[in-house]
Amino acid sequence: MFTGIVECFGNIVNVKLEGGNKIFTIESEISALLKIDQSILHDGVCLTVVEVKNNSHRVIAIDETLRRTNLSKWNKGTELNLERAMPSDGRFDGHIVQGHIDTTAKVKKIKEKNGSWIFEFTLLNSHKGMIAGKGSICVNGVSLTVVSETKKTFSVAIIPYTYQHTNFSRLKKGDEVNIEFDIIGKYVRNILRS
């Protein structure tokens, strides 16, 4: 389990195809601290560490993960938001994040607003009722509060610290991001549907 509070950046230094899988080698300041079989959030996607070597770690994405996320677009040089799983005695500084991506969205508009930024996203699939104004949403592994929403779009406000310490500062119009809806909202929706 994660909280959507990014620890550091990871930089992809190698991408290898193996059958239908993609193997990513990532350098980061936390890579040397990782252990094989640990779950780490990479831009919101929970991936298992399969190798640790010096200041890098390796993860594998299978077809299901590649289809549901923006991982198929990751290349050498892609900068990722990283977060280790929350320890049982840790603090919930964000919200409950599983690392199970529900869909992707594209950056529709970025507006600087006197020291902060408003990012508007267009959902690539219909997910009516999954986003609530002032509710939580996870974008590229970052726990955020929804500012506004329509049937196909939503926006979030980014403070300077988040802008500087996540890959939001590198996003541009048209970029695809990973979206995880609030887990409580997903369960409530399923209960109401049954």
C-alpha cells in the first residue's frame, strides 16, 4: 500500500523487450536501498523489483500492465515518480493508493496561476461517477485533490513543492498520465451497482 507522496525521481537507463514484456532498468537515490520482490510505485504503477545493482533496480511490465498504463511509452531517459510502500507505522500524508492503474488521461491544459498551476486532464475512457470534486485522485503516483470535474475531464491544483519534486514540471499538453481512482469510491460504486 502507498500514499501517493513521491519520494524521489527515477531515471530509466535501459529498456529491453523480452517476449511481450518490457524490462526497465531505473537509477535513483533509493535503488540501493531496495530488495528483490519489493513493490515500488513507478509513476503510480506498482511494479516488483526483480534485480538491484549499485544505484539501479530492474522491474518487468507484462502485457496487462502495458495495456492499462502509459508504460508502453516509457523510454530511456524517462523520469519517473518513485515511492516505496508505506511502513505499517508510517503516516498517511496522502490517501490510500494501491498502484493499480484504472485508466490513463491526457494533459488537456496547463495554466500557471500566480505561483501554482492548474492541470486539466481528459480521461481516455469513460469513468462516470469515479471522480468527485474535492475528492482524492492519484495522477502519475501523486496524491492530489480534484478541483473540478466533468464527464470526460478533471483538473487538479499543483503547489510549487509538488511541481518541483515530481514530474509534473515536465508534463506538457498531450502527454499521457496514469490514473488511479480513490479506492473507497471504487468500492462504494460497486456496492451501489449490486
